[in-house]
Amino acid sequence: MTSQTQTLQTPTRDQIPVEMTWDLTLVYADIQLWQDDFAKVEAQISQLAELEKSLTQNASSLFAGLKFCDEVTEVFYKLYTYAHLRQCEDNANSESQSMVGKLELLGTRLMSATAFMEPLLLELSPEKIESMMQEEAGLQLYRRYFDRLNEKRAHVRNGEIEHLLAGASDALGAVGNAFNFFDNADLKFPSIPNDKGETEQLTHGNYIEFLQSHNREVRENAFRTMHGEFYKWRNTVGALLSGNVHSHIFTARAHHYDSALEAALDRNEVPVDVYTNLISAVRERLPVLHRYLRFRKKRLNLQELQMWDLYVPLAGEVERPLSYSDAQQKVLLSVAPLGKEYGEIVQKSFDSRWIDVLENEGKTSGAFSDGSFATPPYMLLNWKDKLHSAFTLAHEMGHSLHSYFSRKNQPFPYSDYTIFVAEVASTLNEALLTNYLVEEAKAASDKELQFYLLNEYAERFRATLYRQTLFAEFELFIHQTAESGEALTAELMSQKYLEINKDYYGAEVNVGDITAIEWARIPHFYYNFYVYQYATGISAATALSQQILQEGAPAVERYLQFLSSGSSKTPVDLLKGAGVNMASPQPIHQALDVFDDIIGQMETLG
């Protein structure tokens, strides 16, 4: 008897059905039109540089200059969106590579040509700017821009110092680059047994897969091996992280901020209270996390929960086949609470081919939402007929509709939104999809699927809200320690990291000493107070989704106004208008009330 094994080949781009690809002709009908716009922007850049002589001469010249800069920048982003998305279709396509390369060079020239604008505007007094706005009605469009510029005055040094600081940026960023090369290129992990008993090299990419193994020895071995390798390099990585922290402190002090935290948050106009309230509120609600961990230990039938037991799924394999067309309908039905217009735009994204669905050779991996003011908000997927892909579709749809409503309702200068609010719309869509699928599973008496969905939701709270806040607390400690003049050593950081982990996991997890070195493998600690936004994002999204499901129309109206507001207000004010005040701990508590309820449902199901 003979048998044949069929190897499934990844299709080439031309083998993908056209209806499963995005339609980039909505941006440029042909390459010649792209080239025409490229040449136009290229010519306009030299005109932008000439504005330095006339920009602030009078109110009319100021308005004309700002308007012209916006017009050139808008077309540049349209050019870049088209070239970037074409490259993502097939990264081996040389024509697309060339287009992106040309755009990157053009972008550098554009930044250089407009670098004079902010320092030049800051030479004008607030009173002078106000007078010019009264004289030229068109300048009222830029009132928020000028207000923000005035807020920066205390933190902007004279031209010579700012030029010096700009020149030092490469040197200050070298430490983070060094860690990146060490972590992703130089550091190699040994091979260890996997689930199948085969020897497999441990990597950053497959580490979580090892921790999700139902074989406890496999999980423990992966955890100890990963952190054991970083322990060998603890002094080197400690010096890198310390250097990175000191670069943040230097830059903050050079710009007259009271702390590195204040400087980092000011980039997105976020008050320090948002950060500190997050930590205090999460610490207050640690008992909810402990309840979940107790349930996890019972469900896994373990005498003691170890750190390597935190990622193994509590539900069995319940991934049901789910076609893309069925997922489209489920996502569409799940966002029905957001109203008719929202649903119509979701349907339009399907009908107008804003989504590139299937994997092909050379296509960019993962998923994202991308676009510009003058283009549709495109989405890239690498679809698999699994439930998880439906959540990816919902997530990216949230980003894209946030972009759609912002660009539709705001002028170009305020059509984008900050990273602080960027994950709210995407995470809210995931919450609505979870709610819809859980109710569907209840109606079908499918307890297995119901438990699986609830556990996936619970894990988002554990891994995003609690774990990212744990990271945020450690990041605050290392910056405050360095600001106080104390040396940041690997030993000190390990001691504190272990202490915070023991506080968070309490008596429910045996936080072994090997956990103390985990800080050394977290690249986000080099991002300058970034991780807290994951926790605030899921908190705001959860609180808003509950308001939408419980209040109905009033909450929907507030939320759609938030989506439509771009950056026309501070991110905290935008969210406050939607119904959540991130300057208070209330949204954190509302989100963790939902987590507590999820645990109760899981306990009832078993």
C-alpha cells in the first residue's frame, strides 16, 4: 500500500480571488496618477522651505503657509498609503519596494523643509498669535494647534539648545537599539522538548506556545530556560535598561519637566494622575485577580499554581470552523448596538473591498488597519477559518471605523488620534463580539463554547489590565529610583520586580525567584512609559461597551461623537465626553466589575 502526502502551498498573489483583496484603485486608478502626485509633492517641498522667509510676516501669510503645508502633507500621506499597501501585498515586489524607498526619502526631505515652522511660530507671543487669528478668520481652524503650541513654550529651549538636543537623539537612542539587537539577533536560546516530544529551539515567537502546553513539564522547562538565559546576561541588560532610563530623565530635565513620567505623558496630553490612578485602582482590586487565579488552580487540578501555569488554556480545544463570510455576518450583528450608520460602514468595508483577506506568498504577516485622510481605512488580514480570526476582523474593524469617522468629521489637522485612545475602538469591538457570541452560545446550550469565550475574555483582563499595570508600576519605580540619584543595578531591579509580582499574585501563585529576572526580557520597558496605555485602553473600552449595552441610544451617541472627534480635544476630554473619565479610577473599577462577573459565570459553568 502506498500513501501520498499532499503539501499545502501558500498561494501566490495572482491566485487570490479578486474579491478577497483590497481595491487600491480607490486611491490611485493607475501608477501614472501616483507618479504625477509624487512629482507634484517633490516640486512643492522646495516651496515649503521658502516659507521661512514669509510665514510670520502677517496673518494672511501665516494662514496661507499653514494651509499649504497641510495640503502637501495630505497628498504625501496618500502617496505613502498606496505604496505601503502595495508592498504589503507582496514584499518581494521590486516595484513596490522602490516606491516605498522613494517615499521614505521624500518624507525626510518634507520633514527637513518644515522643521523651521514650530520654532519660528514660538517666536511669536501668545498675544500676537491671538491678534493674527482675529485678523484672519481662516486661522481659527488652527486654534487648538496654537493652544497646544503655547503649552509647549515652557518646555522648548532656544534654537541652539534644541538643535543640540536634536543632534543627540541618535546617541540617546543607541541604548534601546543595542537591546533590540541583543534581544532579537545576538541572544540565542537552546532547544528543548516540545509537546510532541521533539526537540525544538526556544524562541521569542514560540515561547507562549510552550507556556500554553497542557504538559506541565514542557511549560516549566520553557519558563526556566527563557529566564535562565536572561539571568546569564543580567548585568549587561541591567546596564542597558539603566542607560535607557537615564536618557529619558536627561531629555525630560533638558525640557524643564518635573519628571520623566510627566514628559512622556505630555506627548499625548495625558495628566500624570491617569497613570497613578491606574496603579492604585488595580492594586485595590487585586482580590478579583486572586479569585480568578484560585479558579484557574482548581480547574487545572493543581495543588499549587506556578508562574508557568498562567497561560495554559482552561478550556479544551473548541475552535470551530468559521468561514470568512460567516465571520462577516457575526461581526456585523455584534456591532448592531452601535446603530444603523456604524453597521452601514462595516457593510461598506466588505462591499467596497477595504480588506485584504487571505495569506499569499510575500504578504505582510499579522493584521493591521492603515490609511490616510484621502483614502479608505484599509485592513490587512491573514485569514484562517477559525474563531480567533473573527476577533482579529472585529479588532481591525474598530480601528478602521474610528479612522473613518474621524476623517469624515474633522479637518485634516485634527483627523488623526493619539495612541492613548487608539486601542479603545478596537477593544470595544472585541467586547461586543464576545457578548454576541456568548449569547449565541447560551441560546444553543453550547456550554463548551460559552466557557471558552468567557475564558478568552478573562485572559484579556489578566494579561492586559493586570499584567500591563504591573509593568507600569515597575517602570515608574526604575525611573523614580534613578531620578532620586540611586544606582539602578540588576540586583535592585530584580528585587523590586519580584516584590511587585508577589504583591500582584499574592498567595495564589508561587512566584519563584527565577521570576525576578523577567524584567530583562520585556522590550516595552525601553518605550518610555508606553505599556500603561494597554491597561487604560481595555478599561475605557470595557466601561464604554457596558454603557452601550445597558443604556442604548444615549451611550451610542456619545461614543460615535468620540469616534468622530479625532484629536480636536485632549484624549482625556474626548473619553470624558464618551462617558469615561480616565483621570479618575472609576473606569478601572467598572472594567474589573465586568472581569469579576466573567469569573462568576465561569465558576457556574464549571
